[in-house]
Amino acid sequence: MKSTPGRNVVVVGTQWGDEGKGKLVDWLTESAQGVVRFQGGHNAGHTLVINGVKTALHLIPSGVMREGVKCFIGNGVVLSVPKLLEEIEGLERAGVKVRERLRISEACPLILPYHSALDIAREAYKEKTGGKKIGTTGRGIGPAYEDKVARRALRVQDLKDPVRFKQKLQDNLQLHNHILKTVLGAPEVDLESTFEEAMAYAKEVLPMVADVSKELNALNKSGANLLFEGAQGTFLDVDHGTYPFVTSSNCVAGNAAAGSGVGPGLLHYILGITKAYCTRVGSGPFPTELDWETPGTPGYHMATVGAEKGVTTGRSRRCGWFDAALLKRSAQVNGLSGLCITKLDVLDGLPEIKMCTHYVMDGQTVDLLPMGADEIARCEAVYETLPGWSTPSAGVTKYEELPIQAQNYLKRIEQICEVPIHIVSTSPDRAHTMVLTQPFGVS
């Protein structure tokens, strides 16, 4: 008898990242047998809180915290092997078994020392010459994707052949060291030390390398449910985000297929993770941004109560009101099946809450977030004001027990954005999650 294929769910951030995807991926893996990371690099960060214990992950899928769940790093990820091994070792010290459950695509481009050197030197050069910084993490993500698109990337599979690896490395360093030294005025990267480091870590990473596409398709065909875990957020997408203040990969749901090697017909449900307000790290336009540095202001309340610091960089997140025009664009480009609203509890105690319903640009109403930073910078947010709530929502696990004003706020989000809310999170803890509709279709 043939097995019934499993059901697959894609989790994406619908704003500028940092929406709390890690917690939801971890929670949803109770119904999944495999979790897949399909884009980005170690510039992303997911924080999980399980029984009060905090764990930060950057490359390894959040499903690693569930015993027996297989974890995959797809070909769409740019991989820093030293950072991956550092993360593995940290989890192993905490008693989490990783190596026997982790599979890495041999097609992943490698992040090497010259990528981070280029990243840092470019931002410094822009600052020195009066240019506008992008606000990268300096971890080499962008330069690694550039090498991929230019068809000169060293990939995980190249670690199998030291001779081939060294020749490609030498060719790349001739180009990148010229740019570092001559154009950016930065130190060159040494060939021999870079090669020796790569060969040293090759012995550790190669046993985890696999044909991820083949394994995912076979696993799903056997009846397993798969969860595809996005990094960053929709408006950091290199095509659909607030360009040029974006990351270097596609963060939208459709890239789950291309970034892991499964057909788009296997993406059955798209869950959009959305904060009950908005945050953004780094540079770029932010139409609903508030003053988040002055005590006593709503923005400061969000920043402090929400502990808005980047998991990967520690940078403060800019805070602002919920932006429904932004979410409508996100629903359009992702094909959202449902929403998960996170950090609702952060709004506890605010006397009133504003929600951006649309923009005005050059005297005209704009219903969707425009594509491109220049246009967005000309937009003025138009708000609707709703009453806040003083009764805490923090830790509530039943929808009907939420303050009525909080329920009305959620209903208004659904009405404006035309996407149903299926999950609500009221704290970082795994247990504080209320499910109105289960994405995997199980009770």
C-alpha cells in the first residue's frame, strides 16, 4: 500500500524580520518530521524560549530542539562552516544531538574570510566617502551571494576535492584581494591560511552533507510533514523588499521551493508571522516608525517591553505602529494562507493603539507598500486609532480570555489585511501559543 504524502508548511516573516519565527517553527515541529532552512546565512537569528531556557540559533533550523526531527540546510543558504560548527558544539554542550539529524546541501555556497572582509570594508568605505550605508551585519552574506550569481562561488561540494578547492580559491582571491587593497584600502586575505582552515573543517562537515532535494522528496512521499523555515522577512527580500535596503536572498515563500529542491506544488500552506507592531533593524525607510528612544513614548514602551535587540548583532530595533498596508503587500507576494500574530502582550498597558491602514504619496492614496525605498520615503502613513487594554494578555492561551480590546484589535487586522489569523502568541515561551486553525490540519 502506498503512503499518503505528508503536508508541508512554509513559515515566513511578513515584515522586516525579527517577528518571532523561531518560536513558531519550534512549536509547529510537534507536527513535523523535517524542518528545512532555505535561504540566508548566519546573519539571521532565532530565539527560542522553552520552559524558561533561552536558546539562540543562527543557521541550524529551529526544529533541532525537538527530538527525532530531521533538520536540513538547503542549497539556498550561504554557509559559514566555522559558525555552523560553533553552533553545533554549543547545542551539543547543552545535550542536544545535532550531527546525526542535520543534513546540508552540497550545493550551498561557502562564506569564506574574504566575503566578510569585503562586507566590512565596503560599509566603512561608504561611511568614509559620505555614501549611504546599507546596514549589513558584516558577516559576508552579500558578497557570498554575489559570487554565487557570478558563478564563481566555492560550494560545500568543493570541500571534497582539495586540489580543485585551492585552485578556485586562488582565482577568487586574485579578484577580491585586488578590490580590498586597491579600491577599498583594506588588508588582503591570505590564501594559505584560508585554505588550511577550510580543509580542517571539511573533515567535520562532510559527514553531514547530503542530496537534500532527494531526501526531502523521499521523506515527504513516505508521509512525513515538512516545515520550511524562512529567515529575515518579506521586506528584506532582494526583489520584493525595500530595495536597496534589503538582504541578498529571496525571503518570500516561493523561494522555499528553489532554495531546497522541492517543487512548488509541495508547498501546501503559507503561514505569515507578524508582530502586533513593527520593528526594523538597520537602515531603510520605515513609514510607521516612532520615537523609540525617549522614555514614556509608545515606541519606547515597545522597545523596552519587547526587548527589541537583534539576536545576531545586538543592534537596537527601530519600533513603530502596525502597518496594514505593508502586510497587504506581504500577503500578495507570499500567497499567505493564514497569519500568526506574535508579541501581542507587548502592547499591554498602552491607552490607545494606532494602526496604519494606508499611505498618502504625492496627494494620492496608496493601499499597498510601494516597491523601492525611494517611493516609500515619500509616503505618509494614515492611521486608525483603537482603544488599548490594561488587563494583561501576557501568557494567555485561550482566545476568549484575551481582553476584549485585544480581540477587537486582532479582528481589525484581519478585516484590513484580508488574511485570517490562525495563531496568536502572547509570550516568547513555547507554551503561550493559542491555535485557532492548525496549519498542518491536525487537531
